[in-house]
Amino acid sequence: MDLDGDDDCCPSDDVLACLSVRSYSSLLDSGTSHTLVRDRTHFHSYTADSSVHVKTANDGWLPTLGSGNCIALLPVGGDRFLVCFSGCLHAPSAMLNLLSIGWMVAKGWECNFRGAPPRCDLVYHAQPLGSHLLQNNLCFLDVEFLSFDTPLPLLKSPVPLSMFARVSPTSDLWHACLGHVGGNAATHIN
């Protein structure tokens, strides 16, 4: 971030107060086209590339070190949902993680901002999930990014998931998958 004495580029005292009262990990951000994640250990896939710099609202630049996919627990209402954020940028100098509203909308999310009380209603594929109250007109979230070595928990998902166990493609597996063809035929596929 460019902090060369310009007061407009620094977070307001209200925003800093929000951050100090509670250790928020993330902020919903309509101004970023990619989710920005501070910690490298949160990436489940990663490609190092320091050539990408993100332009900031104060006409500064935020360097990134790479990109990849991150998996996180997103709290909504009283539940936590497992979400895979694809195409995240690794930005260790960011103040906190920025979740791209644009990316979320493209993936079937809705972030509906409402008043009385000021809040953001989160919806996934037309299924309402719950609300987050706004603080100083910002939507802070306690998103728990999972390290690449953390086993994935069994949690509520916004939509039904299908998962398959990772297995090695052996000739016995091909034999069974192809309707018990002869051993020679299965061997040639493997």
C-alpha cells in the first residue's frame, strides 16, 4: 500500500477501531476482482508469480506473490459453510483478507445489502443462508481459512456435494469399472 503521508489512503479511525475490537479475518469487498488472501499456508494449490500488482483505491499498488485456490469455513447465521475460493491472489501485505463480491456473484452467490438494521444477506443459488451485520458500513467476516494440510470437516454445505475417494487407477479398478472385461483388455487401458 502506498502510505506516503496522504491521509486519504489510510484506514479511517472507525475502521481501525472495528479491527481492534475483534480480530476479523476478512472483509467483503466489491472493489476487488479477485479474493486477496494474506497467508500462504491457506492455499491448497499455488502458483508463484510476483508480476501481478493490485491497484488500490488510493492509486497505490499492492504486490502479490502468487495465486491459487483456498478453502475456508464461512460463518453465516448460526452455521458454517465450506467454500472453495478459486483464483485467489496471495497478498501478504494486505491489511486483512478481501473476499471479492464480484467473484462470489459469478459463482452463484448474492450479497444483498439491507437497512434497519444495516446488514448483508448472503444467498447461494437462491437458497438464503443468513445475514451479517454491517459495522461502519462494512461487512467484516470471521472466515476461517483452512491450511492445505488440515483435514476437511464434515459441515453443512450450501448445496448438496458429491465426493469420490481418490484411488489409484489399477487394472483391477478398470476391470470393475468396465463391466468385468477380460484381464488383457483392462491391462491395455492402464
